[in-house]
Amino acid sequence: MNIQQLASAIAKQEGHKSEAIIGDIREMLGILADMSYKSEEPLHLIKKLGVSRAKRKKKNAESTAP
């Protein structure tokens, strides 16, 4: 997967398909890459956020299940 594909996947996940939105996402990914090159802290924060979101989604799925 390359940056363009990752940006497109993120946009699709959020329901956006315009090239402008994909371009904005690519720019943010580039900035995040620059920050991560200097320090691994942003990557650790993203991982922590992913764990938190997964727990929340699992909890919501369990509460809405019949």
C-alpha cells in the first residue's frame, strides 16, 4: 500500500471520495510522517487511540446486540 492508497482508504472509510479531501488527507499523512521521523511519540499515540476506539466499538456493538 502506498500513501495515495492509504489516503483513499481513509477517505472511503469516512464516506468522502473527492480528490480535494484525499489530497488533504495525504498532506496530513505527510505531516504525521515528518513528526514520526523526529520522534516515535505520534505513532504511540495513534496506537493508543486505536486500542481505545476498538474497545469503544466493541462495547457499543455488545450493547446494541439483541
